[in-house]
Amino acid sequence: MHEDRRFPPPSGLAAEANVTAAAYADAASDRIAFWEEQARRLDWGRPWTNALEWEPPFARWFEGGLLNVAVNAVDRHVDAGHGDQVAIHWEGEPGDTRTITYAQLKDEVCKAANALVELGVRAGDRVMIYLPMIPEAVFAMLACARLGAPHSVVFGGFSAEALRNRIEDARARVLITADGGFRRGRPNALKPAADEAAEGTGIERVLVVRRTGETVPFTEGRDVWWHDLVDRQSAAHTPDYFDAEQPLFILYTSGTTAKPKGILHTSGGYLTQAAYTHHAVFDLKPDTDVYWCAADIGWVTGHTYIVYGPLANRATQVMYEGTPDTPHRGRFWEIIQKYGVTLLYTAPTVIRTFMKWGEDVPAKYDLSSLRLLGSVGEPINPEAWIWYRDTIGGGRTPVVDTWWQTETGAIMISPLPGVTAAKPGSAQVALPGIAADVVDGDGVPVPDGGGGYLVLTEPWPSMLRGIWGDPERYADTYWSRFAGQGFYFAGDGAKKDGDGDLWLLGRVDDVMNVSGHRISTTEVESALVSNPQVAEAAVVGATDPTTGQGIVAFVILRGGAADKGPELAAELRDHVAREIGPIAKPRQILVVPELPKTRSGKIMRRLLRDVAENRSLGDVTTLQDSSVMDLISAKLPTSK
Ligand code: WTA
């Protein structure tokens, strides 16, 4: 936590920065007026009458205002004469490419919107999207936005079972998917999983993009090819204007229980903060920058910083389908060189992987176009921060470490690249207009140098509006911990250093962060116990040098099930991949005779984490039976 290195903004960037230190003062003098000012960056069909209606924990921003999110992301740029500007440089994993201008994007979005209307989609209907990283994913999301039909994108790496649960929770009637996508050099089928998920649910129509060209099952009457339905539509579509609080999307994320939460975001406030933060934190100059957010649209980072923020700001951006090591480990740097990328946004786990691969890989490419680097998803350790800045940024570029969540909708804590003297490893300060603090267990702010829980102390425009269909869970999950103070509890531990800068320390609840992806321990546990061989399971996130955390599972087998060693571990890992998705596969599975429990029967994950991280055990006195830990430790060397 002690870090003396400081990196002031490059003077050229500071002199031309989109946002200067004055923004903090503006926002501090009148926070609501500051956000109204930012909302005016958008085109409104009718202005709002009330900037914020706050009935804790329910907020309504820009009430009375009408807008169309897709018009703000696309049409208005075309109308302003930027139709020929490239919106998306798309790079397929096998090396095929597509260049999409704003004028073409407008046509594609309008055609897709007309197609969805033909499938019966109306404002308010939920549309599921289960697609690889192809341009149709962006078209589909914007087409839904254009119609006021909230989308729910499910990451293509999630299993059929995970997709089915989300379809049912959202009660969606239309699903947009693809035959598959390319991943690690091979076609990776999606359609069979989409079929399995849709079976027996309320899905009536399935719109299928042809990407890989592989033969896939096709249900006549229900399924329709994108190229058959969308391509024949008119490129003219007259948009309706919707209330600022019209639902824009539901994005499922892991909580502390086995059932993922459908995080609900709405339109006006979300787009305001998405656009403002993208403008402020990435300093985007739409005429000259080439921006690349290397996330997947299945996560909130892809929603806010591939689709809504950058497009609202008229960015030219790169979108990449595949993995960083296909067909070779220089793929990212090759793409940056090819398109002259100036702004790059990625995750610490990716940066640490590049560090492992060695400096000679990026050294083969010209990365001199880069002028700013961003990090998101988990704490970035100072070594990785410095490596990113020096090796990728040539020692010139600011690095912005951005803290936020699916729930916050947009960046909340981050340096400003033209203002803040950056400190490796710290996300530093709340953005202008955002109020964050670190409090102790009683909700009292800790002094500089102290640690505790990260809270957000005032409502913000892109805050979640609730958990889909479950207002009680919303109030309980985020607002009950510090109900007395009315603070939003983020679930993260944090510290304030001697300068008052914020350091994020990871989750304090039962949520793991694996390669920047949120996975709940209970979700993996319930997947494990759904296997007939498993009686009980306890899952912990153990520190991992590359992925941040790795999933370690302790399982008790059912009577009669044999510990088949590595074969059993492989079976259970595959089982979890089928239930949730490959990202939730445990790194390690240990078969144990007992689990450590308190007298009240609660599993003591803290002790299991000690075991998983090869530490000497902490306090075992609250255990029901302390000899359990000896039994578990005895299992360790052989059962990897
Ligand atoms: C973690 C991703 C430290 C944090 C945008 C948070 C971070 C969770 C950072 C949200 C960061 C995200 N430094 N930790 N810069 N960014 N996190 O919903 O634990 O997938 O609560 O949103 O990721 O993950 P989510």
C-alpha cells in the first residue's frame, strides 16, 4: 500500500484534455447541475423536468425527458455529417475483417429493428442475445435499444443451462444467436446450446446469424436466418422516443447466492454517464483517436465501453472476435499496429498473461500510436501497472485504473488522464459527480490510512434501477448493510492511503473474481452438488498470480462414489462447465472427508482459503471439530 512513484500527465495530453481539474469543482458546487450539464451532451426529444427523484433506494434520473438511445449512438452522427466515419474496424479471429461506417451502422441497426418488429418485438419486450464478438452483436443491441425493447446479453462462454435460467428469469420471447464463432483457431458452436436452452421456455422465435458456416440444427417455423430476415428489410426506421427511465438492458451477474441477479439499467441516466465517463477517462478525440476495448459484449464492460459510451461519443473503434494468442501471441499488438490504436482498455489478468509471455512479443510491433491505457475488472498490482505503462505504453502513456461494477453501469473511480498524477496500483479518486468513501463496519468513514468497506454515498445517473423482478433483493443486497447512513454497499474492501487515494482490495463477500469475471462461490458449489457423486462442496477463490483468483473446490463424495483421482476431478470440472460455463471450472478439486464448519453449521471458507493458498491455518477455535483441518491438510499433496 506504500507507493512513492508518481506519474504526472504528459504535458501535451494535459493541455488538450477533454476534462480538466475544474470538473471536480463544478461537480462539488452542484452535483445535480453537473450531471444535467453532462446529459446535455445527448440529443433529447424532450428535455427532462426533474433531474433526480430519489426515494432511497430507488432513483429516477431526468424524469420527463424523452430520448432514443440508438439515435444518440448512431443517427445523430450521420445527421451531423459523419456518416463516412468508421464506427467499427472489426477483426475476426481467422483474420477476416469488416469495416463499418456510421452510415452503414445506421442501416444495419434500422434493418435489424424492422426485423425484430416483424418477429413481434414491441417496446418493453425482453430480447435475449447470445452471440460471439461479431458486428451483429452491436447491431442487435442497438436495434433493441431503438425499439425500447430491453436486451439481455448472455456471454457466449456461458452454458445452455445458464442461458436457460436467464431466459426464464427475463421471460423473453425472442433469442438472437449464431451458428457459432471462432475461438482459439476453431469454430465454436453456439446454436446447439441455444437450442438446448430455449427448449421448453417462452422463446418463440430464434434469429440466427451465420458466422462459421458449420451445419447446425434448425427448427423450421421458430428459427430464421439473420441474412434471410434482416437483409431484406428496409433501412428506413422511424424511431420512437422513450422515457428516460425506459429499461435499456438486463445484465445477469453473480451475487452471493446461486441465482444470478438480473441487473436492470435504464436509458437517460445510463447513457449520460456512459458517454461522460468515456469522454473524461479515455479523453476520446472522435476525429483522430482509434479506440479499442478488448472486452466481450457479454460483460458490462462491453455494454458500456464498446457499445453505448464510445458510440454515443462518435468513436472509431476496433472490435476483435478472438483470443489474444490466436494464431500467435502477438495478436493484440499486431491489431494495434494495423489500425493505429491510440486508446486501449483491457483487464489486469490479460496484462499479467502478456507479462508471462515476455517483452520480446510486443517488441516486434510498432505500438507508438498508443497514447492512453486503461485497466478494469480487478485490482491491478503495481508491477503489472508499470509493465503496462513501460512495455506497452513506451513509458509515455497514462494508465487509468478504473473501478466500477455491473451495478454502477459506468466508471466511478479512476484517475483523469489529463489531471491526476497517477499512482501505480491505486484507482485513486471518485470521478467528478461521484461520491465514494471507505467506512468501517458501523458505516463511519475511516481516516486516511485506514481500511474498510467501499461505499457510494450519493445516487449516480447510471446506477442500477433494481434487480429484475426482485425489488426486495435489490434493497437487501446493496442498501441494507449501511441502511442507517443510506449508503450503497459495493461488496468490495478498500483502503485510503495517506493522500486519501483509494486502493481496492477485492470482494468481501462470497464472490470470486477470476480473470476479471465475477463468479459466486455458492453458484459453483450448487453446480458441484448437482453431480450425483458429490454430497457436499465448498468453494473458495485462492490468490492466483495470473487470473487474480483461481477457483478451488473441496468436495465430499457421496457414499458409494469412489475417489477416482484425476479422472473424477476432470469429470467434475466438465460438469461445472456444463452447468455454468468453462469460466467457472475449478482450477483444483480436492476430495476431503469433512468440511470445516462452525457450531452453527456455516462452512468456514477462510480456513479453506488458508489451505488453498498454502498458508498456516488461522484461528480454528470456532470450529465444531478442529481435527477436520488435519484431515483436509493430509489430503493435500496427492489430490491435485
Ligand atoms: C472488481 C466490471 C479493483 C470489484 C466492470 C467489483 C475492480 C467487481 C476494478 C465488479 C478495479 C472492477 N480495481 N477491483 N479497477 N474494477 N473490480 O460487475 O471487485 O464484472 O466489485 O464489473 O470487479 O465486476 P463486474
